Amino acid sequence: MSPLEYFIPDYLSSEHFLFVESSLKEHTEPVLQYFITNTPENALYSQAEKTCNAMVALQLPTHIKQHLPTIIGDYLSFLATRGVFPQASTWQLKFEALQKSWTQSFNEKTLLKGETIKNKGMSIGRNDPCFCGSGKKFKKCCMTLL
């Protein structure tokens, strides 16, 4: 168990956690546990960012995935005030910056913006002339072949 995991219960009962958006609180502990377990304590920020990116594949609600950098950044802020993780304040600032681009790129990666999917195939109705050129209605000619 990483020493950073020992501070999760303290964080969950701290004043920092009171200011976390209520919809994120339920999933905060498992998100932090996963992040800490998969990011070595002596890791570089780039490794921590890769772990955060990998967390998108987890079975989490969409709104939680959108706020992963916020959840992690808030915890890092808590660690920085406690002075237990030397890189916490630097990482916190980087995760705050990541959150801004994360939300935008997350919306582009997923269909959260709402994308209309159009059928690019040919549209033919039952009563249209058959496409084979027989002159009969489609329903009397080639519809049975489908």
C-alpha cells in the first residue's frame, strides 16, 4: 500500500472534501485508490497523466470520467497543504490545466455533443418504381429478394 493511500480517509473527512461537487463524492475514493495504485509515488507527471487517461476505460459514469482531473487535483491540493507529497503542488497546477483541455477533448472523443448519424445508403419505398428497371412497383418486384 502506497503511503499516499493512507491519506485518502483523512481527505474524505477534511474541509477540502466538503467543497467537492456532491455528484463526484460517491466515486472519489475508488478513483483515488485506482490512481494511486497505478501511479508510483516517484513517478513523473507524464506517467500520472497517462494513468488519468487510462481511467477513462473504467466502468464509471460519464460525469465522473469528465471530472477525473478535478478529483485528482483536489486530492493533490489536500496533500500539498499537508506537506506529505513534495510534487503535490506542482501536479495540482498541472491537473487544473489538464481539466480545462480534458473537458473539451472528452466531449470531442465521445458523442456527448450529440452527433446525428445519417444513413448514407439508398432509400427506396415500397411503392417506388423498382430499381431494377422493370417498371413494376418495388413491392411487387424485388422486395421479396431482400
